[in-house]
Amino acid sequence: MLQIAAIREHKEKFAEALKKRNIDANPMLDKALSIDENRRNLQAKLDETLAESNRLSKQIGDLFKSGKTQEANELKEKTGSLKEASKVLSELLNNAVEALQQVLYTIPNIPQDSVPAGNSDTDNEVVSEHGDMPKLMDNALPHWELAKKFDIIDFELGNKITGAGFPVYKSKGARLQRALINYFLDKNTEAGYTEMQVPLLVNEASGFGTGQLPDKEGQMYHVGIDDLYLIPTSEVPITNIYRGDLLDLKDLPITMTGYTPCFRREAGSYGSDVRGLNRLHQFDKVEILRIEHPNKSDGALDAMVVHVKGILEELELPYRILRLCGGDLGFTSTLTYDFEVYSAAQEKWLEVSSVSNFKAFQANRLKLRFRNGENGTELAHTLNGSALALPRILASILENYQVENYINIPKALIPYCGFERID
RNA sequence: GGAGAAGUGGCAGAGUGGUCGAAUGCACUGGUCUUGAAAACCAGCGAGGGUCACACCUCCAGGGGUUCGAAUCCCUUCUUCUCCGCCA
């Protein structure tokens, strides 16, 4: 959520930047500003009446204490109209605050200068490509067939137990998955991220805090009886650890990592996008998160990109880095780099990480602030990224590392797997 | 799930109808002292709204109510603790 004070100051600049998202933000911004003006007027009026009634109450107290009951009772009569007025005003004020909130919820974050304009993922800017394309044998198989051939992932079993998009990992497939989780967590903690284990169900306040609600309500599984949501990413519970907190300057930066399964309804997805492991309703992901001083968040984003690169290079997977265009940029982000690995048998680039700087957008919703060491408090900046999402890494390992009768395990993972090949 | 108790500032902990945004201690910040540090002493020290700045308003778990006036009384939700039950 943007800060209304910032909109007051930079309206033109914001509207200009939001064009990159292909939206004309002027109507929304104007609406927010006019509601805000009204809000402040109402606040001033309400304050006045409350001040007056506070004065009267104090007088009445004094009069009672000095035994002037008669006069006190006379004053009491006067308070009735003030009470009435403040009731009306505070109702109007609440409405205004609510209305402002509603408008602000609909305005996405401001893209940074470096974000290219564009409509869709085809307009994303390829920043760099790394690694060599694997040369597969002629009869190379896509990962869903490899999974069947070596009996390591069973999609039908998942259908039986739950439904499409909930695969069952078996034997070496399960072990490889667990190896990846441990490997990622180790890489992240070595880089200074503190490991967290968090709940997989979150309440509404947490969903609002990180911005999944109200924008993406339909994308989350909702447990109605207890009014809880299954997390679509560990970003939600991990970031919400600090919801409402006021940190000291010296607490920053805060860096965390966590492994969780993630649950996404993925309504509206279809075709080859959802084939095999490409898009699932439940998948594993290891996430890294940072809470940063506003001056440091740009550098932090770069550091996260370098970190993720390091992991992909150690896994020896060909990958490329994209800078998302305005049209593809997430609602809450100011700048996002996507990492895609090449999955050689299906000849597809698969997104395995998305690293974003949210600046103060989430923090404003979260009320996540720090004492800036000068005159007061300031919203912190939040960032997060995948390091990494499991299924597509798994898919590309299976496909890229396949040879005639077995699949090799990347060197870095052998100690974690306890075997060198899947056969 | 049942029965009790409790939720106050970063933490601990006073405060049961007006003088309480809230004692005190710790922590923190600045200063004195010291070669330096510690200790001691002095001063400051919650947040949000609002204002050029003041004034002023709001906040004592969340929501609602009683009252001229609520941290304090009532209702309700949530959370924590103790005991009982159930249980990985």
C-alpha cells in the first residue's frame, strides 16, 4: 500500500511511473487525495468537539469535587449535543478512513526507473544468460516421462489422493527433493540468512500484511471453518513475523530463510504450463527474505541476485535472468528479477526464482517500522526471493542430467542425496 | 473441550471512575566524571493523526456498551497461564 503522504507529494511522478504498468492511475490517485482531504477535515472537526467535551468533563469533575452539584448538573446538560455531534463525526471519519483504505488497496506499487515498459512476459528484458545448453541424446524424455520410467514421481497417485497438481514423490525422487531442500537451506544459512520454521496456515491479518489479500483472495486455499488461509509462499508467514513491529536501527538488516510447502489454487492455468512439475497446487519452496534500511534495499536486491546465481551455478543448470516489465511486475513490487532455468527436453525456460524489492509497500500495510536514529520512525523496506522453488529445478535436473539409462545427480547434491544417479 | 486467573510503554511492573499517556526499575540516548571503559550522578526517552510550528485529538490485547468523564465498571472476541479431559 502506498503512503498517502507520499501520494500528496509525488502524485505526478507516481502517475507517470504507473504508466509502465499500463494503467492510468490518475483517477485512483485523485480519488485517494480527495478522500484524504475530506478525512482530514472531518478529523479536525471531530478533534474540536472532543476537545470541547473534554474541557466540560474536567469542569464538571471539579465542580462535583468542590460540592457545587447544582452547577455541575447544569453543565451536564450541555454535553448532550457535543456527544451527538462527535458520534456523527466519528462515523463519517471512519467511513472516510475505510474508503481511503479501499482505494489505496487498489493502487499497485511504483515501478523503479529501470523497469521496462511492457504488457506481458514477452516484454521482459533478458539481463543475462549463463551456462551451456546441455546436448541431450536423441530420444531424451521430458521429466514427466522420466519420472514414470524411473518411478520417482507419481502424478496419478496424487490424483487419487487429492487431485491434479498434487504429485507423490517416491524413493529417490523423494530423497532428491529432500536433498534440494537441505542444500538450499544450507546455502542460505551460510550466506547469513536465519532459518525459520513457520506455520503453513495464516490468518486474514497476515494475508493483508503481505498483500495477498484482498488482491489475490481467489488464489489461496481458504479453510472456512477456522477462517485461515494455506500459504501460497512462506513470504507470508515469515514477513508477518515482524508485522506491527518497531525496530531499532541496529536490528537492520534482518535476513531470514525458510522452507515450506506452498499452496496455490492456480485458477485459470492450463495446457503445457501445467504439464508434469511445471505448475502445481502444492510445491516446495525455500525462500529468502530481508528487512532493510531504505538506503540499503537496492543493494540488498543485488546481493540476493548474486546469491541465487551462485546456487544455480553450483547446480550447473543453464539459466537466464529477466528484469520484469511493468505489465508483468507483481502488484507489490518495485523491481523484480526472475530466474529461469532451461529444461532441455521440453525446451522450455522455467521460472525458478523471483527476487523482488517491495520498498515500503508491504511495510506500510504491515506497520513495520524502525527508529531512524534522528527524529522518529520510518517504514522499513522488505525484499524477498526464492532460493529456490523446487519442482522446476527438479524438472530441469531430471531432463538436463539424463543419459542413456539413468539420470546423473549434480555434484553439489550427491552428498545430500547419498547416491550419484537415478536408475 | 470443561473450570479458574490474567492481558498496561522495548522489557519488567504499579495503577479499580476525574489531577493517568500512565509511578518505579531495567534497557536506550545525551552529558558530567575518567587516560579509556565500567560505576556513579544529571537530563532525555511510547506511538499514530493533525499543524509551517504550536494547540489539539486518539491509543493501556481487539470490538461494543454504561457514564458528563473509563486503563479502571459491563458485554463480547482473541491470546496467555494454572487445573482437568483428550491427544501426535
